[in-house]
Amino acid sequence: MSRGDALEKAVQSGFDLVEVAPKAEPPVCRIMDYGKFKYEKAKKEKEAKKKQHVMHLKEIKFHPKTEIHDYNFKIDHTRKFLLKGDRVKMTVVFRGREIVYKDFGIKLLDRVDEDLADIAQCEQKYKMEGRNMISTYVPDKVKINAFNRKKEKEEKEKQTEQSEA
């Protein structure tokens, strides 16, 4: 069909003539409501964007002399981030003469490794960047699912104990 005939047919039907495949021989066109087509396409893209999860990088900072309560508090925050699906960067910041005692930072990050082993895996073992020692952790989906099942089981047991008492 010639271009003029196609345009005339589109105008008669009240729609637009849209070129679908310009590089085909001859070019392929379609008669459609282009405004409605653009709207539906944008709606599909928006819906697809809603379903995807963006992984953020969260940072938790320690010092070599971090006390046990502060350590536990920060580990709890780290667990929440990992269970939500975010990556976590653990940083040990050395101030002043603390830089001489790198082994304190290594011990601290090893303890973090042990405490997070049930829900995460270490993506990058400790390395020095200037005055900071950095280690990165990524959530492990299999371990997180097992952890959540265990937690649900414990909650059900507590509920049954409370209902019996």
C-alpha cells in the first residue's frame, strides 16, 4: 500500500499511522492510537520498575577500641540491613597512633565475620585503604531463608507455650 493511501485510511478510521519497522523493505507501518500506545508503554515500564529491588551499600564504622555494647548495637543494625537485602561495608577507622595496632582491627573484623556468618558472606576480606580497614558483606539468600524459617519456628513455639500457660 502506498504511503498516501495508508495515511488516508488512518485519518478515515480516526487513528495514527505509525512506522513499526523502518529498516524493513518495504517499511512496515501500523494504524493505531499512538497516544494510547505511549501511555500503556509508560505504564508497563513503571510497573516493571516497581518490582525490581535496588541493592544499596550501607556503611558501618568501628574503631579498634569499640566497646561490646556499641559493637552489638552496630551488628544488630548490620543484620537488619543484610536481611533487607543491602550490601554492608564494615570500616575500622584508626585515629592517631591507633594505626600501629592493626591487629585490633583484624580481630574486630574476624569477630564480625563470625557474627554475620549465618546470614551473609564476606565479599571482600579486610584490606587497608589509608587509615581505614575495610571489609564488605553481601546477603546470602539461602542462609537468610534458613534463618527466617528458624526464627518463624521459634516464634510459633513461643506462641504455643504462651497459649498453654
